[in-house]
Amino acid sequence: MFPIPKAVSFALPGHRAAALGIWLGLLASTGLAAHAATGCPGNPNALGTSRTLVVDPTEHPLIGTMQYRQTLPLKDHEVVLTFDDGPLPANSNRVLQTLASECVKATFFIIGRMARQFPEGVRKLRAAGHSIGTHSENHPLHFNKMSPERIRQEIDDGIRHTAEALGDPSAVAPFFRVPGLRRGEVMEDYLASKGIQSWSADFPADDWLHITPDQVYSRAIARIEAKGRGILLLHDIQPRTVAALPRILQTLKERGYRIVHVVPAAPGRPATPTEPREWYIHPPAASVAMAHWPRVPKFLFVSTATLPGPALSDSDLYGGRLRDLDLPAAIRRADDGHAAATGPLQSTAPFHAALNTANNLLALPVPSQSIFARPERAAAASHGLSPAVRLASPHGPVPAATPLSRAPRAAEAGGEPRHTFGTRPTALPDVIPSTILQR
Ligand SMILES: [Zn+2]
């Protein structure tokens, strides 16, 4: 079962809740909040568990931003501690001692095989009031590639053996974390069909890697600080985690973080009321237009009559007469007889004349046609023409070089060498298209 500690209720109306918030803020700043809220025996400065969050797995089946869009509805500077892969008494018991010394409640994801081997370790978690989820039977690391039958078997066996260790199926929370975070739709669909919540995490501490306890500590704190709130993924079976945990909790306390204990909703224990946007680390901004388009009003049409199209005379430009239409004068006269009234046609806009006058003297010389010279044979090659086309040319052998002043004749298939602007032409090897095509 999941006893709810006597946490301070935040469900106070109006100004009383605000006043309490300020009061708690002041206490937190003096390091007394945990003691006041939890009354942790033997540790007046304990970090403590600030509140218990009751979640309904059926409403939010996928949580943890490492893999999912949603995560737990935590407030800023709220952290949920989770531990995977246990129990392994030698290390798990020390983790339990550290958590107990700070009166902190966490969530453990049990491996069924470990529960069979160390059932007493699972019972200790329960006795300490932690939440107990499951983590498969054998911890296979290719969960997303297993057959649906094997996936279901791993999930079911892990739950069954954890429940047997506890002697009470209802003591197992409907929380599941897939080994290695190898999530998949088959697994998620099956969990959802059983009302089980799939837990990813919001930040790991890499404590399964070969790193030092100092690195576990620094990665945990840096990642918590970066996101400000969320689910921390740890492993109670790892000695480096055992060594790093006291310092992690100490730093969280110093920096004003609060630990939240998560329990599943149950008969007589409704889910904590939340707003949908609280389930996102980065909720959709209020300024996102897609979410806030105004409703299109329903107009009431009193008449379906169509207005007449506008006549030319409706325009007040030039008294409703077209001017400067680029039409021959004869047509315009024949059209409406207003040629005399509108004056002579303007063939060019005034700015054109100004530009031409100013710029004609500055015009660059017309480039020589030779700049654009391109050997006809190379063109044929690049277009993939067959050698037959080239051989059909009536112009005989290719000249070795051509003077710069001579403009190429584009119609020739004789093969002018390629010119580079400003240089003397250079003879190119006589490349036969067929040899290019055959390479
Ligand atoms: Zn694991």
C-alpha cells in the first residue's frame, strides 16, 4: 500500500493558500521547511518529502520527457527520485538508509528475478513507504525487438514475482519502466490495456556507466538544474550511486529543491487535481495561434441577392476614363472616342528616359561573342550524343588552336577549343564522346 505522509495541504482557497505559500517560501529559505513539513525524526534539517502526488495511470499512460511528451505535473524545483534494477541488498539497503535519514520517499522499479531472489529487500521498500513499480522479469535490453508474447511475459512475470515477494498484488504500483528505456508501441499498448503507466525519466545521472560517484553527482545536479523539475533516474544496485546519493540530496536541499512522492490513484484515493498543461515541461505557449484561433462567427444572411459588378464609370480615376493604356490610338478612338480628351499615348514611363540618359554613357562594352564559345564536341559529349552524330559532321579534323579574335560558329560541330576569358586559347585533347560514355 502507499501511506500518504501528513503533508501540508495546498488545497486552500484564495488568500490563505497564497499566505501559506509565502510562509513556506520563507521557511524554505531558512532551511526549516522540511522539518516543519515532515517532522523527520533525528534530522531537523532533513530534505523531507514536500508532498505526495497521486496520479491516475489511465489518464496519463506515458510520462518522462526523455522519451515522451508528457511528464509528471511537478512544480518548479520539484524532483521525483526513482531507482531501478533492485533490490540488491548490499547496495539497496544503503540507499534506503540515506533516503530514510532525509525522510525522502522515492519510487523503485523492481526486476522480478531480483524480487524472487531477495524478497525481503522488496518488503523493506514497502515498509519504508516507498512506491514499488516493476522493471520486467529478466531485464532484457532488446525489449523493443522482442515478440509481443515475450514482451507481455516479461511484464507479467516481473509484476507477479514482485507481488509475491510483497504478498499483496495491490502493493505493486501500476508503474513500469522498460529496461534500457527501450520503449515500443507493443509494450506501451499492452501496459495501457492493463492500466499501467509507462515511466521514462526527465534526466539520468549515467550511474550505470563506468564513471565516478563525483561524476554521478555532478551530472545529476547539472541536469536537474537545467530542467528545473522532473524525474531523476538512478540505480540502487550501483555502488557509485550509493556513494553519490547523500551529496545529491544535500545539494538539492541547499538549492531549494523539494522531493515529491508519487503514488497511484486507488479507490478512496483520487488523483491530485492538475491542469493539462502541467503535464508538459514545455507546455504549448498561450501565444500559439493554432491553439487560440477565435471561433468563426456564424453570420446570418438576410438576403442572398448578389450585388452588380462594378462598371468602369464607377472609378473616379480620370473621370472614369482609361488613360495610358498601351493601345494603338486608332483602336482607342474607335473604342470610346476619348482619344482627344486623354491626350497622346505615353510609350515609355518618365523614369525610363531618365535612367537611359544617365546610364548610356556608363554602359559596359558588349562582350565578345568568343566569351561564350563552347566546343561543340564537348557539348555533344555532355549531352550524351552518340559518336555517329559527331562523325556525321562535314567539317573534318579539329583545329589545334583558334585565334582569340575569331568568334566561334555555334552551328558547327567541328569542336572549337574552350576559351577562357582574357587568355590565349589552349588546345584540348581530342576527347571522343564515346570514350567518355564508356567509362
Ligand atoms: Zn534497468
